[in-house]
Amino acid sequence: MGNREARDESENGVDQPPTIIHNHYSQNSKNGNGANIASGLNSVLLACLIGIVGFLGIQLWNMNDRLARVETNLQIVMRQSAPTGP
């Protein structure tokens, strides 16, 4: 075997076909730690939003109860102040 046989084909003027590299990434590995931080932040914000909506719902429920008591008291006062018969 001489030097001619040991040479690469590119040295003979023949181009090598391009090497195809396939990289398979999962979504988490693409984003790195930033995705985990964003996911945690989203969970915290969702918990805060659920808490706020729950608090407002309870306040609305209590306001409805107070309004019903005011309506009942108003009916009692109106009955008491209504003129009686002749």
C-alpha cells in the first residue's frame, strides 16, 4: 500500500457528501431552567388569581346576605308606618 491508497478521497478532488446531524431536543431542554422558573411563576400567579376570585366571591355572597337583611328591615318599617284602617 502506498501513499496514494491511504489518501482521503477529498485529496483526489472528490467532495465528501455532507454529514447530516440530527439533534432531538425536548421542549424543556431547549428552554433550560427558564422554563422551570416561568412554570413556577405561572403556578404562583394562578394560585393568587384563584385566591382573589374566591375572596371576591365570598364578599359578594356576604353583601347579598346583608342586602336581604336591609330589605327585610325596610319591609318591617314600612308596615309599621303604614296607616291603619278607619
